[in-house]
Amino acid sequence: MENRKQKILIEQEIHDCNYNKARDEKICELEILKQSIEEKKKQVQDYYDQLLRLKADFENYRRRSEKEKKDYLEWGKEKILIKQISIDDVLRQALKSAESGNNIESIVLGLEMISKEFSKMMKEEGVEEIECDKFDPNIC
């Protein structure tokens, strides 16, 4: 009987040992999973931070692009207006010349000067005259 009790005790110890071993393995696995979850949480936070930075960078880029576009348009208008000021000066001189005298030659000379200034400005802007008898928008 004592052998039987010892055998039962030994079996109980083996069972307890196996149970403790399995429990310890599960606890180890649980710790590994907890660490993995923490690492993934950190990775998610890093990705979220990167996303927020990229969003802010894109908004800044969009605003900067809009400002640059507006600045380029203003600069382009300024460039054209400066050229048109010289044409306006020639036109005013021609008007003064026409008002002061009855000389048709001075009026024609003033109109020629205006035409030359205007043609010069158009050439500087890349506009070229096309020679044709009758204007056809389908050809040009």
C-alpha cells in the first residue's frame, strides 16, 4: 500500500511538475506577446507621427505653391504693365503733338512711334505677326 501511495505521490509530483512547466511556458508566451503588442503600439505611434508630419508638410507645400503662383502672376502683370507704360508715354507725346499743331506729318510720326513701341512689346512677349489676306482662325 505504501508503494501505491508513493507511486501516487510521484505521479502527482510529475503531474504538478508538468502542469507548472506548461504554466511557465504559457506565461513566457504571454510575456512575449505583451512585448510584441508594446512594440506594435510604438510602431503604430511612429507611423501616426510620420503621417501627421507628412500632412503638415503637404499643407505647407500647398500654401507655398499657391503663394508662389500668386507672386508669379503679379510679377508677370508688373512686367507687362512696365512695358505698357512706355507705350502710354509715346501715346501722350503723340496726343500733345496733335493738339499743338495742325501738322499731319507730326500726327503720323506719333502714330508710327506708338505702333513701333507696341510691336516691340508684342515681340518681346513672343507674339508674331502672321501675313495673310483674310484672317482665318482655323489656320492660325
